[in-house]
Amino acid sequence: MFMNTITIHIPCFNQLITIVSSLFLYLFITWIGFRNGKNQFPNEMNEIKKIWIKITFYFVFCLFLSYIGFLETFKFPPRMPLLSFSITLISLYMILRSPLYELIKYFGKENLVLFQVWRFIPESIIFINVFTGIQPSIMTFTGNNFDILVPISAPMIYLLFRYKFINANWILVWNVVALLGLIHTLSVGVLSAPYPFQLYDVYPSNAIVGYFPMTLIPLFFVPLAIISHVLGILLSIKNETTESK
């Protein structure tokens, strides 16, 4: 449907593991969120569900666009980064202006840190893609991507905070450093894709992220990671401000 000069074959196993792991993660987040919301914010559950449905609807709409080939065109303006950014911005805005934010505050900044162990999922998918030759090695920990350190360090930070070896400042620093690392990885990913401004001359290029179901990486995993870090930063800052009063 859309002009495309790149043909990419994604192995069935890669497609299956990406779709199944994404669906599992989404259902897990929905289940744990609704369970805690029902127990702690019963009067706000209708509003929480409405916001979650709106976020889900927009995400599914963007995913559908990728399914019909909308992101397979690597011309300017760059569709994939813009669509990924829109999901992140819209979702974060809706969360912060709804009871869903109160639910996340109840969940706690330390649990948001522990939650980041889910980042093993996209890192594993990328590693499999590199192993099968459909994504450049620059996108994994053997290249220029150090995001694997986030899920590795997350349980350590969580335990150190729970047992009071560190305070909220450490969670704040951890989230900031992890977010900066993620931004670096995203920059490498975009600059490795065959856009007019491609900077990294790698083979294969990072065009795979424009093809469904690998579009789940920039449209689901990336926004989820960014939003989790931003919320962790906000909760840590608020905690320090409250304690200083």
C-alpha cells in the first residue's frame, strides 16, 4: 500500500516470540493494574478503565498502521520515530491527568524499578534478530546498546532500597541514567535505519523496526520503557520534596 524499496523476511519464530511476549506483557500490566485498582481505588476504577482503554485504542490504531505498511517507508519525515513519540507523549499525558497516576503512585517507585526486569524481553528479541541476520549487531549489547544493564541492575536497586541501604535519591539517579541510556540506544536505532539522515553505515540496516510485528519494539516496548522511567523520576522527586518539608 505504501511505497517501499526494501524487502525483509522475518522468520516465523521471531514473529511469534515478539507477538506472544508483547501480548503477555500487556495482559500482565492490565491484570496487576486492575487488581490493585479494584482493591485500593474502587471508586476510581471506571475512570481508570476508561483511560486504559483510550491508551490501548490509540496504541492498537498505531499498530494497525504499521501492519498495513505505514512504517515501511523510510522517507522524511521519519514516520516510525514520530509515531513512537506520539504514543509516549499521549499516554504519559493521559496517565498524569487521571486517577491512573494515583494507582501508579500506590504501586511505588521501588516497584517501578523492579518492574523494569521486563526489559529482558525486547533485548532478547533484538538479540534473536541479530542472530538470524535481520537486525544490525550495533543494536544489541555486543554493539552499541547497553540497555541490558537495566533489567540486570533493577532487582539489585529494588532490594537495596527495600532493605534501606539506599534512599530515593539512588532510584532517581538510576532512572535518569537508564533513561539517558535508552535515549542513546533509540538514537542509534533511528540513525541506523535507512532514513535520508542515516549516520551508521551498518548491514543490515535497522529497517526491521518498520515492519510488523517488529514495530512492537518502537510502538510498545519503547514507550513503556520511557514512561516507566519518567514516572519513576517524578515519584522520586516528589518523595524527596515531601521529606524535605
